[in-house]
Amino acid sequence: RLNGTTMRDGDRADVLVHPDDAATAGVADGDVVEITSAAGSLRLTARVTHAIRPGAVSIAHGWADVNVNALIDSETVDPLTGMPVMSGTPVTINA
């Protein structure tokens, strides 16, 4: 099985945000937000949903115009594999 997603015309990258976190950040469903980590930032559309737990956000990888690698610190690596740590990255949401 391939690691991939079928993207259709009009599809775009979104960030999933729990309603409680969205309210705290002043974000509404469909707002364009900036997600910032210590390594960088991205601008994308917020999808407010109970499908994500409070205190976490989710951004799918594989989008040419929204590269989640911009949020990853290449110096923070897994000690066993030497691979960059690509989950659990602290971020902030700005409306």
C-alpha cells in the first residue's frame, strides 16, 4: 500500500483545532491562521472540530504549498534512529 492521499481540485491544507482551543485563540472555522513553532510558521485554514483532542492540532503532510517540515526542528532527533522528531512539536495558533 502506498503512503499517499488523493487530492482533488479545490482541496487545501487545513489545521484541525479543537473548539476549546479555537475559542481561546479567537479562531473560527474557516479562518486563515498562522501556526508557529520554534523552527518556523505556516498559514492555513482552520477546521474547528471535536475530532482532535484539546491541546493538540493536526496538519496533514504532502501539500506543496503548506510544507509541515517548516515547523520541524532538524536538530531535534530521535536518539535511536537519528530521524527528526516529527510529532509532538509545540506550536501556537494566531488568528
